Amino acid sequence: MPILGIIATQNRPRGITVDYLVIAGGAGGGNTGTQGGGGGAGGFRSTVTATGGGGSLETALSCALSTNFTVTIGAGGAIDVNGVNSIFSTITSTGGGTGGTNSSDAGRAGGSGGGGGASNAGGAGGAATPSGQGYAGGLSPGTNGNHRSGGGGGAGAVGVAGATNGGAGGAGQATSITGLSVTYAGGGGGGTQSNTGTIGGAGGTGGGGVGAYSNIAGSVQSAGGVGTINSGSGGGGNAGSGTPAAGAGGSGVVILRYSDTRTITIGSGLTGTTAAASGGFKRTTITAGTGNVSWA
């Protein structure tokens, strides 16, 4: 090879292999009208242990050194609002879909779909779109007089259909990217208005909010729970005409795993921490903001 060709090859930026967990913001529970479905979890994309929605494990990214890569942490959705997408480089996870209500029965589509809202006719669960990030929301049975909404979909399971109580949120998905097995992205529980039920639907494992509950007379009430921050979990649905209210979704998170011989720079606009090296890796958890990261 000519000398100039050798020099050019030597001066090219070398790469680093980066494993990732990218979770979008979870959706808020359905709240407009009555008996809202649970919010769907934010999309869950991972190269370690498992990815969301039963999809194939994703492939680690090869990132050039001394090069900026965009990171955005998606906010959790307010009540009646989908979660916000999270991004690392070319990887985008889709915000969760909010739960339906009896003024708009079907749950909304998202990384995981929202639970169906209760009404006399019932409501379908929202779809998980695109596939491979989470699961669909559960349906509402539509029983006249006693209204039980569906649970929001989780990264690891479909939201449960309403029955005696609102449906439970779908389970989240576990990953060991931090070195420990941690579950994220549970769906929110469906709201319950019923004299035969006693509680709202349970939140899905991984941080989903419990659904709100109200008896028919409105003398016993409990509000919907919020999705856990930085879990991408959905909020619980409401149980009456806006009262007791639904819960908001939890914000997303991005976790990056890479060789302990490399050093990351977390740019302005991002909030993040890097754990001590372990097992040949460093792990950086980014919990808020939009900005760039790079490695040296």
C-alpha cells in the first residue's frame, strides 16, 4: 500500500461497540369522560437479555470515536396524552399509547398500546406500533352499569382485559444491561367504576401505575397511579367523569454499555451518570434532556 494510503488508514477514527437500552416515555391513563384505560408503556429496544414485544434481540451499534451521537429522553405523557419518543443515534423507541375513555373508546396505538376505555359498548385495546417494542392494550368488556377498563400494554405482555375490576397493566420486560436484572416499561392499570369491584387494575411490573377506583355512588374513590420515572411505564386510567383522575406516564431512559477502556463525554443538555467499571464494561444511564454523547 502507498505510504499516503497507510497514513490515511491509520488516521481514520476507530470504532467502539455500544450496547443500548432505549425506552420511550409511557403514556398517561385515559381521563376524558369516564373509566379510562391504562396508559401503554413506552417502546423498549435493547441489545441485552431481551427486547420489547417478543421481538428479536437488537444489534449493538458500532460508533466512531470522537464523534457526536444524539440522545433524547422521552417525557412521560400527561393524562390523555401519548408518551414521547426516546432516541439514541439511529435507534428510536416510540412513546406509549394513552388509554381510551367512553368518549373515545379504543386505546391509542404506541410503543405499547393503551387499554380500551369502558362504556356500554366496550373498547378495544390500542395496537403496539411498530412491532418489536411492546404489546397491545387490553380491551374493556363493556358491561352496562359496572365499567371496567382495559390495562395498558407493557414491554413484556399484553394488557389484561377488564373483568370484575379494571384490567391489570401488561408486565414490563427485564434486562441485565446494568449488570443486574431490572424490569422496566409496565403498562398502567385500567380504571374501575363498580359496586362489585373493589380496586382499579394493578399496574404492570416494571413501574406501571394502578388504575383509579370509584364505587357507583362515588363515596369510595382512589386516584390513578403515575408511571415510575425513568421506567417508561404507563399511568393508571380514571374511574369517573374526570374524578378520581388518571395518572401520568413515566419518563423514559437510555442506558449505554461499552468497553471499560473507553471514556464517554455526556454533552450539555443531558443528565446522566456513569457507574464504576465492572465485568469489562462501563455503563452510562441518561435520565433527562436532549444532547450528544461521544467516546474517546
